[in-house]
Amino acid sequence: MSNQHQSSSAGNHRHRLEGPRNHYISYIVSIVLTMLAFAVVLYGGLDRTFIIFFLVGLAVVQVIFQLAYWMHMKDRGHFFPIIGLAFGTFVALTAVAAGVYWLWW
């Protein structure tokens, strides 16, 4: 019986714990992205179209970063939540595109 216990425990993989270092780094990156967005808007000397696309780009990067590090979507076992988020994003973008098409054409 002890041989079975040893062999089964030897097959288990240890779960790697994240230290606070990853949380500090992700928090600092989130703050830097937010400050960059505020700086671009406060500067005001840039083209309005550029500012809008730049802010949307920063928002997309921020969302991906938040999902990966704060919501732990980068870890194993999150395949179905990622598929659900991708499908929801597809449905939302399709609805927005249909609304824009309906209103302007």
C-alpha cells in the first residue's frame, strides 16, 4: 500500500505559486498605460482621429493585460472561459457593426 501512495504522489506535479512580484509588475504596467492615456489626451496637440485610435488601442491592451494577469487567464484550465470571451466579443462587435450599418446606410 505504501508503494502505491509513493508512486501516485510522485506523479503529481507541483503547482507553481505566483509571488507578489508578478502582481506588482502588472499593477505598475496598468498604471503606466492609464497615465499614458491621460497624457495623450492632456497634450491636445495631436490629431483627434489619432487620439481616438490610440486610446482604443491602449484600452484593448489594458483589457488583454488585465484578463491575463489579474483574472489569471494565462494559466491552464481557462480554455472555455477564453472561448466564451472571444465569442462574446465577436457577438458584440457584430452587433455594433450591424447598428452602424443600419444607421448610416
